[in-house]
Amino acid sequence: MNPRALRAGGPIILLVAAAVALVGTLVVGGGANAQALQDPGAVVRWSLPAAKMLVNMAGSVMFGSLVLALFALAPKERAFHAALDGASISAAIFTIASGSVTFLTLLSTFNPQLSLGDEFGSQLGRFLTDTEVGRAWLLQTILGGTVTVLAFAVRGWLTVAVTAVLAGVSLIPMATQSHSGGLEDHHLAVIAISVHIVASALWLGGLLALVVVRPTLEPERMRLVLERYSSIAMLAFAVVALSGLLRSVPSFRSLGEVFTDPYGIVLLVKVVMLVAMGGLGAWYRRGLIAKSAARNAMFWAVIALEFVFMGIASGAAAALARTAPPTGDVEAVAVTPAEFLNDQPLPPELTPARLLTEWEIDPLWLTLGVLAIFFYVAGVRRLTRRGDRWPIFRTVFWIAGILLLIWVTSGPLNAYGHYLFSVHMLLHMLLSMAIPLLLVAAAPVTLAARAIRGRDDGTRGGREWILWAVHNPVAKVLTHPFVAAALFIGSLWLFYFTDLFRWSLYNHLGHEWMVTHFLITGYLFSMTLIGIDPVPYRLPHAGRLVLLITTMAMHAFFGIAIMSSQGLFVAEWFGAMGRTWGPTPLEDQYAGGGIAWSIGEIPTLIAAITVAIQWSRSDEKKQKRRDRHADRTGDAELAAYNERLRKLAERDAQG
């Protein structure tokens, strides 16, 4: 197929395939059937999934174009600016489509009487401000408009990176509202779909961005950009597959429902198309890119076929959000206090055995953990093949730290942390103190700097972005020992003695923010104490010990403050779960304070011992350097010193 014809007809192929798939899957799944009560009419029933499909596709191009510009193109190239222009146009479509979904959702949910009067206006205002779904779509529309302006106006590395982050964040609100499933997998559904949507946008949007930038690139340069995109696409495909699996499995009671239930049939269509795209892309891009120019007719024919697959998958995805799964609708009635507060039934009593058997998967951290181990091991293998050595104990530390992170975020601590304050505090201590010690000892930045190939064509790959993150002015401030210590201990008090703690309990994204925040602050503090990765400034070893002891004293005082508290933290949550097992909420809170005071000191002791060992080895290295210098110079410094003493003695004798 002619590249120019594809550039003009590619979007048409995509939209036609998506429209046909949307209509077919809505019919099969019953997503556009008339509602039993307050039916808004056929126009709304069919327009709403169509608008959501347009949101998904425009959001994908918006995000994928920005990421492609950041990782495969250079600001000096026309292609870089073409990608940003495409992102801006897509963001504008995304904004308009999001606004349309907001309006159609109001009509579908409440079926108000359309008018130009104050009554409809007040209904719309209450919908946008008082309902969760209204606030989510309003926020998404605002974020889309912001990305539209920024993608058009900015062209620098940092500003484009910020715009890309905003574009990714703008995809999250619809993810929190687009799931359907049983009450028991609410958190899993929200996080899995959030990860799924962002990864899909990165993968599918990047493919469309390639068509946009193609006319501005020479064939050889296009081949290089395709190779870089293929690396991004393979990573995104793996994340899409894992997150989709984690989300889909709880929706079925048996494997047979995948082939017999309407929800399963629509899901199967989407899965087949995504697998076909992944296989087709891997076969061609990894096998034939290096052997043929980017203008090869076969390549563009494959791109056209991928557009068909992408359109069908997009249509099926939009219909899937309107189709009820076999396990029931998300609007199930909460019958216990725990279900009312946490959207999940109360787990069984916590016993030592359940510390090994109880799991509540967090798709975000499970995915990140698997990728972290994969890339670290891949980096070590690259160094080994090159003939370089990497200490085995660092690899062991990294794998142990990531496995502990997965266990903390997807195991029994995650399952019981919303019901027992003591378990929540143990989770917090491991996140901020134990896991960072293991990860810092693995020196991941040093490994990345040595293993990832650098670029010399003005673009930024993984190595360049990692080194920029380490050496930019903000990082220099955050990695200063006193700043890192202040963040570590200050955020501890601020989190538990403000409404941030309440937000992390009530909101799924708040919980993910909590995990991320304490993991990062703990990592920064540990790195200033025992890390070997490069930082602008480190205290002398004696200063590190003093800082560690001072910080941990404040940490222990925090634990004592909790133990001394007479009131219950977030009483309407921990005091209203309806637990019939375990300690009372106040006794459990007292135990949590004890964990912060006592168990939290174990990583402190390990850190202090590590600093002392590093101090001792540093002195030994200095002495060895002095000895080698003396051997090279024949003790010239000592001889000169002795000669000076001799002359002073002779002068004293003469006097």
C-alpha cells in the first residue's frame, strides 16, 4: 500500500472497523438494549458507547504521540514537532469526546428532561460536582483541554515530559468509571483497568503516531524509529496482557462462560484482536525491519491490517464497558459494614497460616515488580556477555526487595491492611524502611548507566532519561541528606495526623499514592545513608550515623504518640468494619503504634551496621591508597618529614 494513501486512509480504515465492531458487539452483548427503568432512548444508548470509543482512540493517539516524541525523536527533527501537533489535535478530539460522554452519561443515568431552563442547569451542576462519575468525567475533560494547549505550545524536553505525564493521568478518571464486575473485585477492577488503558494507549497510539511522522523522516531514520517503537510496543503488550488477565479472570465463574456468555464473547473478540496485533507486530518489526526500508509496501500493508485489528479491538472495548459480566453488575447492594465502606466483604480472621495463603492482587505493583526483575536481570546479562562483572549479591538484594514489595502490596498485608490498623502499620514500615534498604543496596542506577546503550543522535533513551532524573536540580534537592530525612519523617506525621490517611482508605488512587510516596521517601533516605548510586552530596560516615539516630528517635516518638492516643484514627472506618474477631479497634491501634516504635527499629539497626561497615572499609581503602602511594614514591613524604625534623633539631642545637 502506498504510504501517502495509508496516511490519508488509515484513520478511515480504523474508524470503519471500530464502528462495525462496536455495533456487532453491542448487539451480541446487549449493551445498547432498552433499559427497564427510565430508558433514555435509542440515541443515547448508541451514542454513549460510540463517544467512549472515540475517547479511547483519541486518548491513545494523544498519549502515544507524546511518548514516541520523548523516546524516539529529537527536538531538532520535523518529526518531533509533527508528533506534538498530532498529540494536540488528538487531545482536542479527546476533550470534546469526553465532554460528550459526560453529557450522555447524565442522560443515561438520570434521564432528565432536556431544557434551557434553570432546572436542567442545576441538575447538570449537581451531576458534575456531587456524583463520583460526574466529577471523574469533568476532571478528564479539563485535563484533556490542558494537554491540548500544552502539546501545541511547548517544545522543550521537560515541558513535553510534563505534558506526557498529564496525558497519561487524563486517561485514569475514565478507567475508574468504566469497569463492571462484582463487588468483591472492585479494587482489582479499577487498578487493572487503569493499567490496561494506559498501556493500550501507549501501544496503539504509538502505531498511529508512526503514520503521522512518516512523511517527515528518511527511510533509514524511519527504520530506527520503528525499532525504538517496537521496544515500547512489546513492553506495552506485555502489560496489556497481564492487566487484562488479572481483570478478566474474576469476571467468570467457569471457563465455559468465556464462550457462552455475551460478556465472554465480546471479551474474546477483543483478546483475539489484541493477540493478532501483538503477533503481527512482533513478527514483522522484529524480523523484517532491519532487512527492508520503512517505505516497503509489505510493511505498510501490515500497518493497514493492524489498523483493522485495532479498530475491532477498540469497538469491542467500548462495548465491553456496557456489557454485564457473568458475576453480576458492579451496583450490587452492600449488605455488611465492610462492603459498604470498602466494597469488599470482611476477610476471615487473620491467622499465621493466612500470612502465607491470603492474597489480594494489586495489578499495578505486580506488573511493576515483574518488569523490575526482568529488566534488572536483563541488564546483568548484558554486562556479563560484554565481559563485565556485577556482584551477585546486588542481584539477590534486588530480587528479594521486589519480591517483598509484591508480597506487601498483593499479599496478606494488602488484604488485611484496610481492616486492621496494626497490619496497615506493618505494611507501612516495610514499604518505607525494609524494602528501600534492599533496593538501594542493589544499585539500580549504576547498573542502568552501565548496561543501557547511550545515544548520540540527539534523542533520549532509557539511559539518558535515567541520568537526567538523577542529575536534574529537583533530584539534587530531594537527595540532599537533610531534605531526604525531613521528607522521610515529616511525611510520616503529616500523613497520619491529617486527612491524607482517610483519603488513602476511601480512594483507590489514594492507596496507590500512599504506597508510591512511602516507597520513594524511604528509598531517598536509604540512598543518602548506604547507597552507592551517584548523588550530588553525602555526609561523612559519622554525620550519617548522627542523622540516622536523630531521625529514628523522631520515628520512635511517632510510634509512642500513636500508642498514647486516646482516640481512634479514622474512627468511622476502623471502628465501623463490624469485625467479630481479633482485638478491639483501639487495642489494634495500640499494637500498630508498637510496631512503628519497635519493629520499625530493626531496619534502622541494619542501616547503622551497614554505615559502620562502609566507614571501616572506607578507612581501609584510604590506608591502602596511602601505602600504595608510599610504595610508588619510596616513602618520600616520610623522608621529607624526617629531614625537616632533623633540620629543626640542628637549629635548636646551634641556638
